[in-house]
Amino acid sequence: MTLKLYAHPFSAYCQKALVALYENDTPFELRELSHDNPQVMAELTALWPLKRFPVLVDAGRTVTEATIIIEYLGLYHPGPVPLLPADPRAALEVRSMDRFFDNYISTPSQKIVFDSMQTEAERDKRGVADARAMLEIAYGWLDGIMGGREWAAGDTFSLADCGAAPFLFYADWTHRIDASFAHVIAYRQRLLARPSFARAVDEARPYRPLFPLGAPDRD
């Protein structure tokens, strides 16, 4: 049975899963989520009532959360590019960096984006300021790390880079990465040049007008 991925091409977390699938040329059916297609939305709701995505379906088994989907693919549908090292110590570093990008790049970025979609009375100015401050600290820490690495956890593209790619992509749109963080900027460029992520970026181009802060005329 063909793998089915319930996702939207413009979603950062969906792109995280898509990068993993594209890295290994894993066959799957994209069930693109759209309010114009209530059938697919109904399918998602039946599979996962929280309605968060991406969601992977494999022979009747439902797998949620992008990180877990990528680990699941490695276990049940492995390809030529292992995204999690077999060595548990190396795998721990990959998972640690994966959590960093989820918690300290994606989460504050989403706070800023979602706040921009609220009415003036509902805006959380303090929360947005805190999110921007967190991104600055995160950029600084990452800059120190990436000075000695090609990819997030070392010399090999991994699960951590699958998340870093879309999260840094949108984070730079949301809170510009300062030129002083040269290693982060260079790493972001390497991610953009990776064929798997370049494909995800190209597939999402038609949806750029949806970005609440206004998608910049770059990337």
C-alpha cells in the first residue's frame, strides 16, 4: 500500500517530513490539505482529531509529528540515506539538535507569525519581544556550533537538518538573521542548495502570498 502524507506544501513541519521523503526518493501519495477540499480535511480529522499535520498513513497505521514520521520511515521504509545514525551516541546528538530547531527556532518564529494574524487588541507585544530575543540567542548559539560543522550534527545530513531547513528558512523571513551570524547564514544557504529541500521550497512557491508578514523577494 502506498504511503499517504497529509500535509500542506507551505507548512514548515510538513516540509520537514517532505525533505526526509525526498532524500530517499520514498514513494508516497500527498494528500494536500486545503479548505477547498473538505474530503481531505475530513480524512485528517478522522485520523487525528487534533488536526495537526503532517500525518503519515502506512497500511492503516497512523503516524503523527514530523520527527516521529522521519524516525518511522527510517525503521519501516529505509532508503540509501540514513537520517538517524545507528550509533546511539551519534543519534543522541542528532536528536538534541532536532529539539533545538523545534524549540528555539520554530517555536519563537511561529509565535511572531501567529501574533501578526491577531487583531490589535489580541496582540501579545511582550510575547513577541521575548520570541525575538530568543531567536537572537538561538542564532548566536547556533553560529558557534556551525563554525565547525557542515551539517547540524556533524559531517552527515540527518534528521536534524530536515527540520533546520524549513525552520531557518522561515525564521529568516520572520526575524532576519544578522550578517554577524555568518556561519548560520552559510548553513542556511547549504540547506537551500540541498536538492531535497530545494524541491520543497519550489513546490511551496505558489503559496508565498499566504505568509502573514509578507514573504520577502528572495530565496
